[in-house]
Amino acid sequence: MRRVAGFIVLALFGIAVFSGIVMLLWNALMPAIFNLHAITWLQALGLLILCKILFGGFRGGGPRQHWKNKMKQHWMKMSPEEKEKFRQDWMKRCGGRGPFRGPVGGPFEKDPFAAGGPFSDEKIPPTESAS
């Protein structure tokens, strides 16, 4: 029970600090740049909550990361035939834009979630150029 109370106090302190930072930044920048009025601490808290609702921040990755993980799991469960059908549908819908662009045998013929693919978490080291 003591841990829960400590967490709640810490969370409230964090919210207060972030609201104060938002208020200070707004009051330092927005009136000078856009000729807007200064805001109070409660207005800054409301702005912070609005941003949380609209953009879903405060977590690692946000909604885009969630979609990427969901798509990766779905891709891994697909058979090769389903993957090829998905590639063809993507080409029809996107007109060659996106991760499956290019002719068959092109750079994205392989698994897009493999190392170096457009949905991969791994980064490929740059190749050395011949000088």
C-alpha cells in the first residue's frame, strides 16, 4: 500500500512539474512569437492533457510503434502466398510508393521486417564507398 501511495505522489509531482514546464515555455515563447496571451498553470495542465489525448504521448513509441509491432506480428504469421498477395495489393493501392515499390526482384522483394527492411528495428551499417 505504501508503494502505491508513493507512486501516486510521484505521479502527481511529475504532472505538476510538466505542467509548470509547459506554462513556462508557453509564456516565454508564444506571446513574443504569435502575440498570444500568457497562460496559467491550470491552462498548461489542460494543454498537456489535450496533447495527450490528441497525440498519445508519454509512452515509448506512441501509436506509430504500436501499429508497427502489430503489423510485424501479422506479417510473420502470413504464408509466402499471402505475403505476395499483400505486396500486389499494396502496389495497386499505393501506385509503387511505400515499402513494396519497384519491380519484382527490387530492393524490397525480401521480407520488409528483415534486417535493413523498411519496418526493421535493426540498422544496416553504411557500406564503404570505393575512393
